Amino acid sequence: MSPLLSVSDVHVAYGKVEAVRSVSLDVADREIVTIVGANGAGKTTLLNAIMGILPLKGHAAFAGVDMAALDIEDRVAAGLSLVPEHRELFGTMNIEDNLQLGAFRIAKATALRSFERVYALFPRLKERRKQLAGTLSGGEQQMLAMGRALMGAPKLLMLDEPSLGLAPIIVADIFRTIGELRAAGVSVLLVEQNAQAALQIADRAYVMELGEFVLNGSAKVVAADKRVAASYLGFQDEDEGTV
């Protein structure tokens, strides 16, 4: 069976500066794949290129369709959705209206089911659905950003740093929800600096450094790699000391 998302030999540049080089990855149906790496590694750039926000050189296909001719709206309609790092909510609009924006391409009946689904995942959003997005806590805003992306019933949800700036207890809630999404049939491509949390929930992982993948494999194998443990998980072998 072909992967849901297939990216092959992709390059992304800002002018003459190449931020992503020779990157290939795939995401299967009902799979969580994570990309871990330091700030500036190119993770966000790659997600933006897959979404169509930035141009890419190389091959990218979604659900077997070449994405070269698809604009952002077409990619959303095909079932691809991105939750950006800074969430990009409309702060002067309430929760319900922000969610409604995520359903602009789907039928009214489908949108009603999407509301039910999002509110089931995030009961706090339902309780506060008339509250302005700009008055929500960081955790609530992340829930809303995810909920808005889910309103279009995506097949693949891309998440850019969903734990950024959140308290550990909220991070645990967010990652538990990601696991629930996979159980509900949504694939996830997760970019995350919190490598420990990401590797615990993911099926497979890619490690990105300076625009390139330097390691990939099952999440368990990547987490057990000594270099990954030292650089991203905060510890080293006893013989080498502790970070």
C-alpha cells in the first residue's frame, strides 16, 4: 500500500539559502511520525513547504496525487491540514467562530459533525465556545488551533511544536489527544523540540540537523540512539557523564 504522504529528495530555499536539502520521508495511514531537532534545523520550513506555503523542489504526493499543481486550499480539501507553531488564531473572534473558519470547505451537515467531534476531544472548548480566543490560556489556544484544523476532517494533521510554551500537565493532555486522533483514523506528522514526549508517542521518527535528516527509523530505535539521547533527551552514557 502506498503511503498517505510521500516526500522524496525535497529541497526548500529562502532566496539563495537552502534551508532543507535532499529530504525524503513518508507517513502511512493511521501513523504518527515525528521530526525532532534543534531550533533552525529546518523542521518548520519543511512543514510549510509540504502545506504549499513555501515552494519546494523535488517530489511530494498526498494520497497518491502529485501535489505540485495543488494550491493550499486544494491540499486542505484533499485532507491535509497544518497547525502552525504560533497557532495564528483570530483573537477578537470567539472559539466557535474560529472553529467555523476551519470548516469553510465542507458541507453544513459535515461541519456540524466536526463540531461534535472537536468538542468531544476538547470539552473545555465547548464550555467556553463564546469566549474570545485572545483571552484563552496558552493550552486552550493550542486546543483551539488543533480543533480548527480538525474541523475540515483531515486525513493527515501536521503539528508544528504543539507543546511550545505550555505547562507539563497541558503538554500531557495535548499528546494524549494526538494518540486519540490516531485511534480515530487520523495520521499525524509531528514537529517537536520536546523529543522525549514526541518519541514516546510516535511510531517512527526522523532526526533533522541543518536542513537534513541524519537518522530515521522506529521511534524506539531512534530514542535508543546514543547521539539522540545525548543531544535531545538530556542524558549520556554514564562513562561520558550527564548533561
